[in-house]
Amino acid sequence: MSSHFGTLFRIATFGESHCKAVGVVIDGCPPGLHLNEADIQRQLDRRRPGQSKLTTDRQEGDLVTILSGTENGITLGSPIALKVDNLDQRPGDYGDMTSIPRPSHADYTYLAKYGIKASSGGGRSSARETIGTVASGAVAAKLLREKFGVEIIAWVSGVGPYEAGPVDQATITSAQVDQNDLRCPDPAVAEQMRSLVVSLKEAGNSTGGVVSCIIRGVPAGLGEPVYEKLEAKLAQAMLAIPATKGFEIGSGFAGAKMTGSEHNDPFVMKDGHLGTATNHSGGIQGGISNGEIVHFRVAFKPPATISQPQQTVNYKGDSITLEAKGRHDPCVVPRAVPIVEAMAALVIIDMVMRQEARRAFCS
Amino acid sequence: MSSHFGTLFRIATFGESHCKAVGVVIDGCPPGLHLNEADIQRQLDRRRPGQSKLTTDRQEGDLVTILSGTENGITLGSPIALKVDNLDQRPGDYGDMTSIPRPSHADYTYLAKYGIKASSGGGRSSARETIGTVASGAVAAKLLREKFGVEIIAWVSGVGPYEAGPVDQATITSAQVDQNDLRCPDPAVAEQMRSLVVSLKEAGNSTGGVVSCIIRGVPAGLGEPVYEKLEAKLAQAMLAIPATKGFEIGSGFAGAKMTGSEHNDPFVMKDGHLGTATNHSGGIQGGISNGEIVHFRVAFKPPATISQPQQTVNYKGDSITLEAKGRHDPCVVPRAVPIVEAMAALVIIDMVMRQEARRAFCS
Amino acid sequence: MSSHFGTLFRIATFGESHCKAVGVVIDGCPPGLHLNEADIQRQLDRRRPGQSKLTTDRQEGDLVTILSGTENGITLGSPIALKVDNLDQRPGDYGDMTSIPRPSHADYTYLAKYGIKASSGGGRSSARETIGTVASGAVAAKLLREKFGVEIIAWVSGVGPYEAGPVDQATITSAQVDQNDLRCPDPAVAEQMRSLVVSLKEAGNSTGGVVSCIIRGVPAGLGEPVYEKLEAKLAQAMLAIPATKGFEIGSGFAGAKMTGSEHNDPFVMKDGHLGTATNHSGGIQGGISNGEIVHFRVAFKPPATISQPQQTVNYKGDSITLEAKGRHDPCVVPRAVPIVEAMAALVIIDMVMRQEARRAFCS
Amino acid sequence: MSSHFGTLFRIATFGESHCKAVGVVIDGCPPGLHLNEADIQRQLDRRRPGQSKLTTDRQEGDLVTILSGTENGITLGSPIALKVDNLDQRPGDYGDMTSIPRPSHADYTYLAKYGIKASSGGGRSSARETIGTVASGAVAAKLLREKFGVEIIAWVSGVGPYEAGPVDQATITSAQVDQNDLRCPDPAVAEQMRSLVVSLKEAGNSTGGVVSCIIRGVPAGLGEPVYEKLEAKLAQAMLAIPATKGFEIGSGFAGAKMTGSEHNDPFVMKDGHLGTATNHSGGIQGGISNGEIVHFRVAFKPPATISQPQQTVNYKGDSITLEAKGRHDPCVVPRAVPIVEAMAALVIIDMVMRQEARRAFCS
């Protein structure tokens, strides 16, 4: 369904910008995991607005509460409900929206779909909805790290025309990513990106960007042929994040320009088991992980909410000039980093559990 | 599940290269549709191997039989089972595979996942599995065309370094696409692509490519926030096709380099209703269709099966030189065109039905 | 999944006895429904403990809060999160449970399943979990009543050896059911039941019972062959309620003793459309509603928690005499009435929406 | 969806009486199981019509073919498609049905649902559809038997007024059940049942009956709270079988008349682990198996198709006397035995796999 994701580790999220709370119910989390609010809060803090000058000025503490599913800091196996209250709502900021659909925002499409004009326009298309994603993804990531040694690290690799240099996928850490508020591990390029974002913010404009992500320690054998190939679920997961426009696994669109003899990843021995010498496949072959690092990229469009005047029409069709007043991010990618990590964790944990269900019969 | 796709119009596919038959069961197809084998066969013919010199020499008639779900050429509302027999199996062609995992093929990952070495290696990762996709997609496409006026047209827009010029999305037809066996509506570029493919085939090599697709007539309001946004399901659907490495909706990765004032699609009046002046959004905003043409691109890697010698290791880890003998396609994109169309149709029909379920309550 | 129910109107419940809150997320509720807390509270009040001398002394206000999904008292189409805080937890009451599995309770099986001894034993098997069911069922029931004229009425038809006389299915009302705290519309039998329940409560014992239910105004055509026949989903729904042991649709087990000529329901004309003269079918034929009143019965076992001494063994296997101290209901059926109604509403609303999805194609 | 069952071991069935074939696709069957047609055929032979004088005279060989998913008699982990051709169709037998809905048959409800009059009336409500169930259930049963030592045995325990005496649940075998063509392990009562059935067949009438079933060797811990409790899924599974009217787990409706002190199952030590002295719970507590024998009963109504004249109305509402000519069973329960076993196996295998997915995290 619309707000559900996963087959065995399944989440159901709720909440929009102007209701009492946002959150998520996690069904299927295994029992016995040590879990408290702090495990979840860190990623919410990386996602929340107002964390730096590069993001929206909207301030929300975004403190998470565990409502159910744990006792004495241990998961019971029952559903885990997580809630974050909405504190800073200010629906007044969106005053014109009842008569004017904002260009490239979801006001018009939500009205077409639901026949309702909510005060937040496309309420569930708001970045605020991603709190449930990030909170549940933090639980999934903890499980993966502690039980399987899987690590997921995303970073900003592009903002407007600027592209970060290559990273060492085998060693990059979250600390390196968070060295600057752009979450770009290439400090020199990060500085260029920062200048661009600050100047666009001042100009009432915005810019797109790219988030890259690696997943280390993925066991071989994950992914469910044919419609739930590992890359297919990752693609769905990433394109479900607001403002995304593209997804590449491994070689991506560049792979479309290569020949087979260039693109194929020959097998070699690594530490006593089979690995590949190159990794154009992105750690996945035939929809199933091969034990190499899974790596992918996600394109984000520039935020639609800009304060520059825009020539458009209102719902009646009258030409008007729109000058939006709502607070907004000039560039979403720094805040998107924990969201990409969360969605990746939700995909992998579900695939791990599905493969484990099979294992009992294979021995 | 692995072989299922869709919520209300749901398919379950079956079959690998070396079994008796491949096919699909369609559950949820509405009653009253005129349907016979010919409606399905056309797309299978566009998909089948051996249709031109650009494809594998493996010859299969791929004739479809409707086993259930229709009477007197009309759908009953009950499951529609479609079957295509496997005629040309030749498992002998894959002789070395029991000891050598082919680079960038799914032999190794299927073994890791299932613990079984099938004679076809990664059986379900075979292009042959896509017969079920194409057959069920043809049913979905017919429903969409006849009941909602939706048209889906894909074409080859890139092969190796060659890119087709822009097409008129409002008027392009399937006949234009099929003018040449590359399925590229730009004849001059198609000729360059053809030369490349022929020369690579002779050299025992292969190339990647790009398929573009448009969907015309999509009603506004389709897509289910948040994890089943329209672009998220399209992304999953496309990355579930064998050999795909990337997906772009609307502006795609180019959008990541734009500013908001460039990227936003202002509203204008079109024939008495709201439309957009540009379409960087690709017909989708906030995960929901806006009534404009949906357009997207899919990257395909070069086929992994090449006959050039490859330096790799066998399952024991011994270095060997692999010279594959199986028949193969030097470039999959011409045959991928109907597969992309099928997956698109399966996504749209399901979203249409889900939106219709809501409609009864909105009036 | 375990805590999910429904395909298009889908709920995900959470919470156990000793956590902060219990509740539910409803996904897929159509937009435009007038909904506030009072619409939900009435059924929660009928379910809550401590409402009469016939129920447990545990007192909980069970006040519901709508966290999301509505604005100005109207549903938006987005997920509706409902929450009830846990106030009266007293985990101390269950002191012995860490060493002794209570007979016919879920302590032992939850430990076998999850490997965890929660302070509430089988936390999710608690009647408290049914709050989410009842709350979401109230929303479904309102939709059904307002948009389709469907009415759902359950009542107590048996307690121990006592059976209520027949009711007029066409006219029975909720007010008649609530005339006494047993929720049995046969006042004379209700008095006998009451005496039995009171005497068993004093004796530290408990009794089973039967809840009957009718659904009026079900449109013909609901139910999804074959595994989601209308009676199949009702059976699942009812056996998902704690303490249930049996389900009968229409003639039920009595039907197994009849001949076809007795059991068949001949067609007759009713108000210008086809109906049936008798209704042994219970309003369903071949898994699909026929427009007659749907009627069914649900058996509930006596509550397992009794304060009489019981001879059993502890986890180590030592024979012991258990004298339970927790508060409990001597008979659950009066409080089960709104739960049965809720589950019935959840089944019907989902089937209505699934049938509506088909309708667009049938005209 | 309508024709799907299961979460990890998932089936999709297809086919009605008058199409080319009926069958099933099994998705999620683990790899490595030895499987050939004979493993499946035995249960189909117990289900097929014409096997004795007690059943319909319609003769079908019902030979199954494995279309995919195995190689050299071993399952690959990929979908297993099973097909049985329809040989003996005789649509002419149902001649009057286009104008007259047969009482208590599904002609009317299928028309209401789908708006189509198929030549078989309610095609998917036909007993013939159960072939897919039985075939896939045979695969599930083999897996359960070989990998987990689970045994499933059903038998006829009631026909009309006759009830079989108690069986020894710990030792009853399939061979004992098949000693007579009624599949009733109580020979004396079986003889009475047989006389009744034969006389009703001659009289053009039919009778209902009851099938009982036990499942031995179920590991403790199966069942998914709350809506997929083990008994809830069994109830759905059984009520999905054509002609069923009731389901009882353990004490069933009799349990509703007992007190808690009578009904509770005290724990005792059995072979070094905890068991229960009695089994009113039917092997399930709080929705989760406790390691005891799971036992339940299923009520079947008398077949609706009788050849005695029936007073009814046609679609126009004109009173008519219907004299059905189609071949039919005077009593379905002997043929229902393998269907009940199949549905039970499908429920248990899915629950086993879901529990195994959790196990990896619990150690």
C-alpha cells in the first residue's frame, strides 16, 4: 500500500506537516535487539530542518518516542511504534495555496488524486513525511550492523555543476561524510558547493544534486528474482524519496556506452572466496548480491519552492505571478543523506530476512 | 514475492530456459475485455530472439496459448493463464558452466542464493523469463488503450556512443519505432547503431544502450504516496528487467544540475484544463501523475555473454580463460523495447485500478 | 504481516499491555469522510474494561487521539494514526509469570516464538491489543454506513449453557443489544447469563460464550474468489480475535446435517430484484455476497486467567499450584461485541473498495 | 489477491471448468526438494471425480505436468508451475443456466460481481478449481514431512446425522482413512454414511458432512500475531474451500459452554519438554502453536446441485421449476479430505518459513 514498505520487515508511516505527529509502525522487527530512542535520534538529527545555514530555517526538534514494541530497552518482536510530534506548524505560511497550485509542487496532483485541498498542499509529499522512513531505517541499520556487519554510508557527490572526486568505497566512514555540513567528503568541492547553495538561497533560488551510497558487507545471495531484484527494490526505494529523478546501480547510464569486454567483471580469488576484479555490476548480478560492495547514485531535482517570482496560472486559469513565502531548503541533498541510508537499510533488512527463511531448507 | 508484480492487477510469472514452458498467471484482470492470442502475440514477436540479424540466432516461435480466464474471446474476471512452450533448449551449449561462473552473469549469485547449479546458470535471470512479463503487459496495455485511451511507446534512444535525436513525444507511434530493426526512430543514427552492433557481433563482443519511453493519456491522480509513488513503481519495474543499470524520470540526472527557476514547470491552460508549459517533472509531481506525458529512460548494460576470451577463475579459484559458446545478443535494446512497454503498462493499470477503488467514495 | 489487515483499506496495529500506548495506522481510507474522535470513542467505550460488574476491574479511560490524516474533521486520504495511551499498567500483578507459564495463556508460546519473556507474557495476545482493531473498525463502519448504507450489529447469543432466542435480523438495533450489560437482546436469557457470570466471577472461574453478528445492506458482488472469499476473510477476521475457537457462516455446522433439498435457498422476487426465500447460505454463495443479510456466529472459550488454584508445572518442569492474581474478565463476550463488529467492518470495507476498482471497467 | 495464498510460500491458481487447463504457480518453494509428478498425483487422485460410486460420474484423469521450477527432479528455487488439462468439458450439460440462476450455486453472485454469464456459471467456484490447491498443497506437505517431520491427516467425521467415533490423534494414518471410499476411519459408521449417500444419490438429493484434521509434529512458535494467528489462517484456508460453512479449532463451539477450570490445558512434562495434559486449545495458544497436535473440524453444506425439482425464479423473476441435469456429487466430504490437507499444508509451510526468517536474529 501507499505508506507500507517491506515484506517481512514492514513499515507503515503516517503524518503530514500540519497534524499532531508523524511516525511509523515497524512490523516484523526481530526480538532481542537493544534499542532506545538515542539509536534512532542520531539519524533524525541529520535529517531535521534548521541544522545548518544550508537548510530551511524551519526549526523542529524532532524528538522521537518509542510507543511500543520494546521492554527494558530490548525489542519484543511485536510492532515498534515511533512518534515525533509536530511543533512548528505555521499553516499561515502557505496562504495562497488554496487558489494557486505551486509549480512542480504536489498541490495540483494531490487535489487531482484526493479531491481535497489540504492546508499543506501535497501533505504527504512533504519532506516531513520522511521522518518515519528515517526512524525505521535507523532500526533496520542497527540490526544489519550488529547481526550481519552490514554498513551503509551515503554522501553528497554532486550539487549543481560540481561533482565530488572519487571516494574509497572500502574505507569511507560516516564521520568523513559529516566533516562538513554539505556532507560531501571532498572538502575542496564541498566549499564550491557551499558557495553555490548560499548564493542561491540569497537569490531565492535552489539547486539539484546527487547522493551516492555504498553498502558494505552485504552477504551474497540477497534479492528476489524477478520483480524484486535487489536493484529493483533499491530503485523503488530511492525514487520514493521526495524530489528524486534518477537512479543508477553500478555503471549506470555510463554502462550503456560500454562494450561487454569492458563492462564484464572477471572473477578473482579474494581472501579465499570468489570476488570480482572490477565492480561495474555494483555488487549485484542477475538481481542478486554477489558479495561485493553495492554502490548506487540518486539524482535530486532542485526544490520546487523558490521565492523568486514565477509566472504561472491559478486554479481558475488566470495568469498570475507567484511569490512563495514558505521557508524552504535551497538544496535538499545534505539532508537527504540519512534518508537514502534509511531506505537502503529497509531494502537490505527485508532481503536478509527473506533469504534466511529459505536457509532452513537448504542445509 | 519474487515472481509477483502488482496489487490489483497482479501477475505471477514462471519458467526458465530449460523447462517445458514459460508463462504467467494474471489475477485481477477485469471482465469484459475482448482478448485472444493475437492481442498478445504481437508484442511477443517483437521480443523473441532471432527476429533480425541484430539479435541472437536462437530461434523460438514463442507462440502463446491462453489456458484460462476467457470464454468466447472475452475475459471472465478470473485468472488468465498464458503459456509459451520452450522448443529450442540445447542445454549442451552451456557445458562449462558447472565449473566456471561466467563473468557478470548470474551463475555465481544464483548458486549463492539457492545452493543449486541449474543447467542454465541463473535460470530466472534469463531474458526468456521476460516472456511472461511481455504477455501480461500486452493484456494490460490493451485494457489501458481501450478503456482509458492510454498509449505506451518505447524506442531505442542510445546504443554505445550513439544517441538518437529528440522525438515528438506527442505524436511518435509504434510504427515509427519499428521502421528499422533497431527500433530507433532516428533513421540516420539507427544506421550508425546498426553498423556498431554488427561489427561487435562479428567481434564476439556486445554493447549497452538506452531505451526511452513515453506514456500518453495518463489521467491525473495516479500513484500512491509514499513508497508507491508512480515514479518509484516505474523505477522498480524497469530495474526488474534483466541487464538494466539506471532509470531517469523527466529531467533525470540532468535535473540535478539545474536550478529551481529553470526546472520548475509553470502551469498554463491547455484545452480548458491546467497543464504545464514545460515537463521536466516527467508527468509526475509528488509521486502522482499530473496529466502530462510521462517520460523516462532506462539504461541497459552490454550483454555479459560474449565470445571473446575472458580471463577469470573457476569455482575452485583456478585462473582460466573462458571462451563462451552460447548464442547471444550483441545488444539487447531492440528486443527490450516491448519489455519496457510491458512493465510500464503493468505499473499504470495497477495504479488506475487503485485510483478507481477510491473514486466511489469521492463523489 | 502479523499486525496488518486488508488490501486497500489496510490497518497496522501496535502496542501491548505494558508499553506507552496502543493504536493503529489506517492506510487507504478514502478522503472526504467527516471524522473526529467521538466517532471512534463510542466503540472503544463498549470495548473498554471496567464498564460493568461483568468485566475485569482494570480501569482504563481508553481515550483516543487522531494523530494524522484529518484536517478540520475531514479525512485527507493520507494515513490516519490513532493512539490510546496506556495508563493503568501495574506489571507487578503478573509477578510469577517469569517462572510459570499460565495454562492456556500465551506465555509459553510467545516465549517459544520470540525467545523473550515480556512482563505481560503474551503481550500482543492481550485483549488490550484489540483497541487498534476497534478504533479502525469504527472508521470503516462509518464509511460503510454513510456511503453504502451497510449496518453491522453483533450481540451475545450464548454464555455457557444459555442460548438467546432468535432475533429479527432485519430489524435488530445496536440499542436493543445494549439494553443490558451482557449485550444479549433476549432479556430473560440475559438475566440467566448474568447470574452465571457473577457466580463464576465470585468463584474465581470463567465461562465461554457465543457472539452472533449480522451485516445488513451488503451489496451483491463482494468477495474475491478463491482464497479471499467473503466468508474466508470473515473467518480469518473472527479467529484473529483473542479467545475465539469457532466460526459459522449461515447454517454452519447444522448445515452439515442437512440435505440439499432442505438447505438450498430458492430465488424469489423481492422489491423488483432477485432475493432468496431462505438464507442458509448466510448471504454468501460461492464466496460472493448475494445481497441478503450476511450472518455468522463466533465461539469464544472461557478466559484462561482464573484465580482458582491450578495444578501445572513451571518452566523447569516442577509441579506447582498456580493461583493467579491478575484482574480478569469472567466472560469476554459482552466486550467482544464491538470487536466482532470492528473486524466485520474491516473485511467489508476492503471488499467494497476492491469491487469498486473493478467497476470502472465493467460499464 | 483472489487467487493467491501465502506470504513466502505463495501460490497463484488458475482455471475454471470449461477452459483448456487448470493449475497453479508456486512461488517461494525452497530449492533442493526432490519433486516429480508422482509426488503430486496421489493427492489429485484422491480428489478427482469418478473415483467411486459416492462421487460424481464426471470422469477426469487429472494428470499433472510440472512445467517449470525443477531440473532432474529437484526444485531450483524458481516458480513451480503445475498444469492439469481439462478433458471432459461438456458445457452442454449446463444448458438452462443462461436464464436460470441455480439455487445456492454461484451463478447469480458471479453475475453480480463480474457482469458476465460464463458457461459454467460460477466458474471459479467450481470444485475443479481446487486442483491447483491440492497440487500445490502436495508440494508443501512433502516439504513439511521431509524437512520438519510434520504430518497432516484429514478424514470424514460426519455425514448428515452420522458422526464417527473418536480417533487416536497420535497414531491415525492416511491408510486408515483410505480403508473405505468414504474416508471415514470408523468402519461401522462409514457403512451407515455410505447407505445414506447412495440413497440420496438415487433420490437426486445430497447431504452435508464434516471433515476433521490433525497436524502432528508442528514445532512450537508458528503463527503471526495478530491478524495472522495460526488458527485465523487455518480458518481462512478452510472457509476458502467450496461449500464450507464452519470451522472449529480445538474445543470449538463446545468450548463456549465450558468454564475456565474445565477448559484450561495444564502444563506437564513430556519427554523432557513442556506439553499439556489436555488439548482443548487445539495445539494453539494466543495464535501460536504450542507443540501439541493441531486439530480442527470443517463443516461442509450439502452440494447445491441436486436433480430433484426445485421451485425458484429465473433471471426475469418468473416462477419456474428447475430440474438440473449436470453430474454432481451427492456428498463432497470424501473428496474434500485431500483439499483440507492441502490447505492445511499451505498454511503451515508459510508459517514455518516466516518463523525461520526470524530465527537468524534470535541466536
